[in-house]
Amino acid sequence: MRKGAKAAVIGGVFVAVVGAAGYGAYSLTSDDGDSASDGTVTSAKTDGAAKTKAPVKTGPPSDAEVRKTVGDFLAAWGRGDAAEAAALTSDEKAARAALDGYRKQARVNKVTLTPGTPTGAKAPFRVSAEIAHAEQRATWAYDSALTVVRDAETGEARVDWKPSVVFPKLRPGDTVRTGPAEKPPIKAVDRNGKELVPAEHPTLKVVLSGLRDKYGAKAGGTAGVELYIDRAGKTPDETLKVLSKGTPGTLRTTLDAGLQRVAEQQVAKKPKSSAVVIKPSTGEVLALANSPAEGFNTALQGSLAPGSTMKVVSSALLIDKGLAGTGKQHPCPKFASYGGWKFQNLDKFEIKGGTFDQSFARSCNTAFITQASKVSDDALTKEARDVFGIGLNWQTGVPTFDGAVPVQQDASKAASLIGQGGVRMNPLTMASVSATASTGTFRQPYLVAPSLDNRTLAKAPRAMKPTTVKQLKSLMKLTATAGTGAQAMSGLSGDIGAKTGSAEVDGQKKPNGWFTAYRGDVAAAAVVQQGGHGGEAAGPIVASLLRAG
């Protein structure tokens, strides 16, 4: 999005048009015969008596007062008399600044204001403005409305001032401006040079906007001219109209247009679903998608409990600490208590005399809860950060949430081992977890090469121990071939691994379904909110992406 573009000041000529529906032949400068239409009341003079001040009028404005106030306000605004128009409002200072800014900063040199039919104290009107900036000319038409109220002190009818009177989307502190775009447009292309456009990839709309904001000036383009809302505070500015497009610069991304299309098609099958695909050997993001396509970017910025997919990280921790291992006996009772909470497995299953392999493949919760007392409160936090790079302030090229595994105690610590408690992830971070598990080394995900802006990618303090890599991959392969991920991964072979997850959320009837997996040099993760079991809800999405990749 654009931010803080500068605009010079020019004068302008304004035109007001009245007499539209609801006003008939109503004159801007005279009332319709109603003695109270000007909002004042005086007493009659009697013999020998001095004229006395009448009491302040109260109650809602009359229809005649509404018509006259609206007409006078629009007429003054239309002919460019901001002072007179502002004097007819409930906040003269704010209205004067806004109306002056409309002419000078938005570069409006002519405006036609057509009133509609009032409904009580509310009056709609149509705005048709002409904008002039250097050699650029444009028209801007929209509908607005105002409300007439009675001033408590004077009793006069006044326009209830709000920035939205000038333009419906304006909030306090906002300004409408016309000027050079802060960032030139970009032509974003995929890793093979194919252009990526929102019309073909609607889920990339917010991503492409973010890329323009950050890299427009570095991609070699020239800025155009825009009409935009200069938002107050940290809210991104909003472009309303493009007067000239400028010349786009080419920005190469790591995305793969073909795989991107598959990701969008797959998530579209499930409401409120998101997915990300990563190249483990480099960290390059190959695809990302959300459903709905133009909703919140959960794929990169979501903050959700990952459920049992977190057991990939927890298992690495237990293996590192010598508390679990492939082929080793490991408890998986129906129930396990810690910190005052009682935990159980899905359908209260248990594995008598089983191994850690079986517990991982069947996603046994109690197999992890039973180990909570043997690890420190910060052990999982350190494993996630130091080996998997979670929370290390990733510099991907666009805004992302890089996961959170806070230090917790008692029951919350135990819950974190199975992806509940305070643990928060999204498809980007969980795809990265699988990528790290498959190679043993964290490589920070990114969408734009760091060489473009010399940014430093996050690095984990240490690589995964070789023996841990071997065992973790063995566990994930068993899950993909004979465990909870087998149905979704059916037909995939080679170097594969997977983990399912179902995360309980307060107030939801169904848990969020998660699935993370890898195949060769492709790793992916998906979440389907309120989707139920991860293998059934998110598994088919991830498996399709691994096949396409």
C-alpha cells in the first residue's frame, strides 16, 4: 500500500447543483415560509415592553430546517466557501480543515453536489468531482450522506460533522490526497519469469500489494499518480483511483505459478483453509493459498494452535534428551495427568507395551504428557527456536507471523507438547517444521531473494543432531505409510514423511484440522479451520501439493 505521498496546493472553482429529488424548486437562500425554518425564535414586541430573548429551541430539527441546512451547506461547499460551509456544522474547525483539504490536497477543481430525498434528519447526496494534477485529469463520483442535528447551545440546525460527510470511508485524522504514488507499480513474476496477477491468483492480492510497498522503489519502475486516503496512525493508506499507472519494475519471486494454481484450487474445496509449500533445500516459498481467497492471510500470518503436528518438534526434543527413540518401549495409556489436568487420547485409545514409533504414528497424546515432568519449562521453547527457527523474526519479504512457543509451566507446559497451550503456528511455520525435519537444518522461508535488499535471513543456533534427524524421519515416514497420515499420502513414495493434527478451539464444535508433510525437496502444510481430523480435512490438500511439486 502507498503511504505518505506528498501533494502541492492549487486553487479551484466549485459548482453546486440543487433542486434534485426531494427538494423540488427549493431555494438555497430563502426558506419555504416556515417561520422556524432558520432555527431561531424571537418574541413579538408589545406596547411599552422591550424585546426579550426567546428560549433556545429544542427537539429534532423540522423537515424545513433539514432541507434548508442541507441546501445551505452543499451550496457553500460547492462554490468553494469552506468557511461558510464549516460554520453550518457541529464542529467548525474540523469541518473547515477537511473541506479545505478536499480542494487543496485532493486536487478537486470542480465539484457538483446533488442532494437526494432526506429521511428524517438524514440526507443523502451525490458527489461528482473533477481532479486535476499537473497534466492528469480524472472524474471521481460517489454517494455520501449527512445528518442534521440541533445545536444544544444555540438551538440552530447544524450538520452533524463527521469526516465521512466528505467521503464515506474517511475516519478521524484521515485525509484524501492526490499525488505521486509513494511506490512504483511492480510486475511480479514467478521463479520462471511468468507474471503473477491478482486476476489469475486472487489469493495473492494482499501479498502482491505488500511486495509493491516494500520493493516498488527497488524493482526499477516509476511511480504514477493516485487519489488516495492518507490514513491516520499505522493503518495502511488506501488507493481510491489511479490517474496514471506509472511504469512497473519487474520483481522476481520464489513462487511457482503452476504449483500456486494447484494450491488455490485445493484450498478452494474447503472453507477457511490455508496452505503453504516450501523448498527444504533453500527455504524458498513455492506456493501459498487461502480460502476465502481475499480474506485474512492465515497461510503466512495466522496464529493458531497446531495440535499434534507440533509433535514433530516435541519428538525431536524427547529424542535429543534421550526420553524417546525409535524402537524403544514407550507408555501410551488411556489417560495421563499433569499440573492438575487430565489428558486423554482420541476415543480414549491406549497402546499396551508399545513403542514410541507406534505412539507417534497413531498420534498418542499421553505418550508426550507422561514425559512433561522430565523436561524443563523452557525445553520446548529452546528446541523450537534453536533447531526449528521458530520465532526468530523471519525476513521473508512480506509480513509473516513466525510462530510462538512460550515458556510455560504445569498443565500448560504439558499441553504445549501436543500443540495446545500457548503454542501458535500457521501453515508457513508448520511447512518449515517439516522442511527442517527432512533435512536436519532450518532454512528460513522467503518469497523474495535477500540479495535484492541485502536483508539477513534468520539462522537457527544449531542444526538437528544426525541421530535425531534419522529417527524423526523414520517416525514421520511410518505415519505417512501406516499411521494417521497413510490415507492422505496413499500413492506417494520415496523420501516421504507426515504428521496429522487436530487442535481443539474453545467455542468450536469441530477442531481445526492440520497436516504437514514432505516428499523429496518439497514440504507443505495446511490447516482447515473447524475441519475435524487433520488426516481427512487437511491431508488431501497437502498430498495434492506434494504430487504437483
